[in-house]
Amino acid sequence: MEDPNSSISKSREKLYEDNWLKLQDWIIEKMKNCDGALIPMSREEIQRREEPELDYQIFLESASRTMIRFKKPERLIRMIVRVIDEQVKVTHTAMLLKSGHKNSFILIDSQGEKGVKIPIGFIRLNFDNPLIRLFDERHNYKISETGAIEYKEMLDLLHRSDKVKGDPDFRDLIDLTIKQMELLKATICVPIYYKKELLGVFVLGKKLSNIKFSRQEIGFFTTLANDVAMALANAQLIQDLQEKIFEVHKLYEREHKIFIHTAISLAAAIDARDPYTHGHTERVTQYALAIGEELEDIPEAQAYRNFKETLHISALLHDVGKIGVPDSILNKNGPLTKPEYEKVKEHSITGAAILYPIRELGDIAREVRAHHERHDGGGYPDSVKGEEIPFIARVIAVADTFDAITSDRPYRQKKMAEVAVQIIKDNSGTQFDPLIVSAFLLAYRKGKFSNVA
Ligand SMILES: [Fe+2]
């Protein structure tokens, strides 16, 4: 038989349980209706809270490492904005960056999945803008220790704080800054300083969770801003340097072009003095470059800082010393006497003397001086031989001879190209360096001398 006391005890328990549940519901209801008090979490909220929090320290370390790789400030900012947006989960993230001309701040990048995406390029704030003025004049440190400003705290400051009461200018600035933050839909703005200069401003919307940014998170953004400032300054330095290098390069190219054209004009002027060698310099240059193409990869060619260019200019100016040879000798219609020939031979020394002081030409003077030397040491002016003769001078010697044989002279008619080739082959190892002769034959067989009659 059932104990009547036991039955009473059970019904009491049931009553207590029901009352307890009722009390719980009542408390929850009260909590919901109490403005600003605790709000019970929804199931999604509980799940979200259970998700692992972002490890800001690790994130900062990895961001700092990644920043070093970026050489263009815009790319760096795009990366940071994207990472903040993904990791911190805010309605939108944007970055105002001081423009190259340094008189305004431009919205470089904006990102946001669910929130308002600020159109890039439409926002340009100058130094009169209250938000920029607040940061530029360091008023932000009157508001917060970190220098970051929060929309809600700005409102509190405007309406409740004594700080602004006795300072109408500061009050106006706060008021206008709040309006600017509203336009940018900013919950937090974090300044980016490098030394004493304001480089940019991080603009952050609300957190998707609607939870206020924690002190830790604001600390994270200010640290990130310091890292970004350093990276931006480095990127700017690299960009400035690259622009300078580009300018110098352009200037060099321009001057170089002028120089080449001057060399061509000079060569043409020398040619014009001698009607029998008309076009000689242009052809020798063409032949020398054709032979040079076959030699580009060998160590002797690679020993030059710029083999092709040195060869080009040397060939153009190889006979520049003829400027010192009298017209009566240059235009003589017949074989030269010994003294006349000695005078003509001086042109290699004169040419080197003309070119030596021009520093841009480097060692071109020595190439010009040696273009009549022979492989066996029987040439002039120094009678050096073999590898003592500068490499380019050896190339010019072959090209010069090929043109001399295949062109008319006052005292003899031009010969066929095949004859010139044979003469050069016959003189390989005596007058000419065999290596250069091989390169010449290769170029000739490839048809690079085909324009010769
Ligand atoms: Fe010459």
C-alpha cells in the first residue's frame, strides 16, 4: 500500500518545480524588458560565443610579417582591410590614406559583407575636414588614451562631459567629427601616424555581433595602425626610390639617345669629308654589330659592362680622328706618299685623344686607338698583339677591312664580297684574331652582309 506521505511529498515537489519555472520565466521576461540590462542570449548568440576568439597577438605577428612583402601602399592597405573584415567581422572596413600630393586623404579601400560598402574614390577629405583635423592636431588624445575614437564615446562627450563645456571650439570640432563619422558609418576611427605625420585613418563599422568593441580589440587596432604606419613609410620610401630610379633611367635614356645621334652626326660629318669613303662608318658599324651578335655570349664580350652598346659607339666613332687629317690627303686621287700615310695613321691616336676625356664613353677611347692593330703585333700605333688588343678593336678591324675591300678607292676598284671573305680568311691568325674571323664567317653565312654588292 502506498505511503500517503510519499504522495504528498511528490505533489509538493511538482508544485515547487512549477513555481520555479514560473519564477524563471518571470525573471527572463523582466530582463528582456529592462533597457540596458542583461539580455538573454539567443541560441545563435550562444553558438557564436562558443566559437574560438581571434588570437590578436598571433594575427598581429603574422600581419607584421606579411606587410614587409608589400612594396605598393595600396596593395598593403587592401590586404589589411580584407583581413580585418574577415577576422574581426565588422559591417565594413575602410582606409583613408594621405595622397601622394599630401594635401588630402583618399578612401583607398572599403570592404564589407553585410554592411554599407563605401564607394572607393568618391571620398576625399582635406585637412579642413573635422575628422582629419581632430587627428592631425592630436585632439583625439584628449578623448582617449589610445588615440582611437569611438562614435558612442564621442556622443557622450558632446552631451555629457565637462571637457567640452568651457571650450566651444573643441565642442564644435567634436560635433562636426561625429557628423563625419555618421557619413562614413564609422563606429571606430583609428589614426595611423608615422613619426609626427598623420598617414591615414582606419574606419570600422559595427561588429556583426552588435557587441561593443572591447579594449583588447581597440588595442589591437592601434597596434596594427603602428605596424601599418611603418610598412606604409617603408613602401613609400621604396616607391619614391623606384620613381627616382625610373626618372634617372629616363634621363639617361634621353641623354644616351642624344649622344648616339651626336655620334652618328659626327661620323656622317667625318665621312662627308672623304667622298671616296662615303657611308664607310655606317657600314662598318653595321658589320661590326653583325659580328658582335655572334660573340655576345663569350667571356670577352661579357667582360664589358654593355658589350653591344660599347661596340656600337666604338664602331661609329672609330675614324673620328680623321678630323685631324688634312683634306689634301683625305681627298688625294692616288696612292699616298709615306709621310702622307704616316699622317693618316695618326687618326687612331687623335681619335682616342678626342674621346678620352668624355667619361660617359668609358673605354671607347682605347678601342678606337687600337682598331688598326694586328693580331701578330704588326699594326699601329702601339704594335700590341693577340689578347693585348682590346676585344672590340679586334672586331672593328675585321669589319673595317671588309668594307675597305668591298668599296671603291681612288687608286683601286672595289672587290666582290667573296674575295673580301677569302682575304680575311687568309689573314686569320696574322692580321686578324681567328676567333673574330670565325664569328665574321658565321655572320656572313647567315646573310648578315647580304646588302653588299
Ligand atoms: Fe681607321
